[in-house]
Amino acid sequence: DAIGSVMRKRIKHLTDPIKEQTQILRN
């Protein structure tokens, strides 16, 4: 549903920078 897609976008927006930071720390 629409609400679910918005929530997923928000979660992705929050988690993507965290994933990038963890990759930088590993390298």
C-alpha cells in the first residue's frame, strides 16, 4: 500500500548512509 512504500523509502533513506559509512570503515 502507499503508506508501506513511503515507510520503506524513509527506512532506506536512513539505512543507506549507515551502510555507506560501514563500507568506508571496512576499507
